[in-house]
Amino acid sequence: MIEQIVFYMLAAVIILSALGVVLLPGVMHSALCLGLCLAGVAGVFASLGSDFIFAAQILVYVSGIAVLILFVVLLAGSASDLVTRQINEQWLPSLLICAAFIWSFLRIPAYFSGITAKSDPAPTVRALAGALLGDYAVPFELISIVLLASMTGAVLFARRKAE
Amino acid sequence: MTLSHYLALSGVLFTIGLFGVLTRRNIIGILMSIELLLNAANINFVAFNRFLYPGQHLGQLSVIFVITLAAAEVVVGLALVMAIYKNLKSAYVEDYNILKG
């Protein structure tokens, strides 16, 4: 019973704040809604029993990416955003595309109906660490190279031009 | 809760994000909508891992890689946005036509 209450509250938070991200006119409001939505997704991860992913979502998304986007909104936003039209004129075809997507997405759960969790969630940190430093060590190192390259690229793009 | 609930939630979240990608005029809004898409995929990874393969962790490993790549993507994307904004003084994508030959 408590599981249902938690799930539906998290789902309401996620969907309402996602609608806020997409539909609110002010980019600042959208960025704040994005932080709320990412925190709701972190709650879903916690309710699914994956503790490390929950912590990573909070650390990277809510306190990293959302704050970074807020900085850029403060730098690149303007007061006229609130009164400018934020939806382009192709919203009707986009709505039809999204209707097709939601129709097909909501047919997928029928194939997996009635599957419940067989066991209680267990801590996963030790197993994840073993996998990352064992079988998946090569992808782990590759992803660190990707992070290094993206950091270098970001510094290169964002630096002031030498006069 | 069953697997179907989580799949439906992630489908709805993906569709909202897709609508944002297709219709926002602001480049920062488009980047935020892409984050919604990635999060919908992450919910699916973790839900399939929990319900269909309990005791294994490959789905959660994939989520770690997706989160890392999303961080890299948003950092490079925002740096590009700031570089373009310094030149054009606009955050709206229809003004971004400086690649025209």
C-alpha cells in the first residue's frame, strides 16, 4: 500500500514538473522544474532499490547539471523571454507525432503485465564496484577519456578569445 | 508495483521530452528536454533490471554510463550555447544561421 502511494506521488511530481519544463514560458522556471523532475526520477530509482544510481542521480544531475543549466540561464536569458512566444509554429505536427509515440508507448506495458518483484532490494554498491573494476574496466576507462575530452572541449569553446 | 507502471511512467516522460525537443524555440529549453529523454531511458533500464533480472547489475551499469555521457553532452552543449550567444546575442534557434555559406 505504501509502495503505491510513493509511486503515484513520485509519478505526479515527475510528470507535472516535466510539463513545466516543456510548457512554461520563462526559461528560469523551466530550469527549476527540471531540477524537481530530476529529483523525482532519483526518487523512482530509490523506490526501485538501486541505491548507487540514486546517489549518482542526486550528485550528477540535481546538483551538477541542473545548477549548470541555471548558470547558463542567468547568463543567456533575458527578461523578454517571459513575454516572447516559446513554442514554434510546428506545434500541431509535433503534437500528432507525440500522440503516435504515446499510443505506442502505452501499448508496451501490456506485454509485461503482472510482473512483480520477486525479491527485496539489496545493496548494490559492492557488486557495481566489482563489475566496474572487473569485467567492465575497459568501458569505464573509455568513459573517463570521454569526460576528459568533453572538459577540454568545453574550456576551448568557452574561453575568451586572445586579443 | 508492477513493471508496467514504471514502463508507462517512462513512456509519458519520454513523450513530454520529445514534445519539448520538437517545439521549444529556446536552445536551453531544447537541452533541458533532451535531459528528460535520457531520464526516461534510465527509468526503463533500472526497472527492467529490478523486475526481470534481479541479482544482476548490467542495467544499473548502463545507467551509470548514460549519466556520465549526459553530463559530458550537457557541458559541451552549454559551452557551445555560450560561444554562440557571445556572437549573436540570442538564445532562439531560428536566429542561428551563421553556418550558411
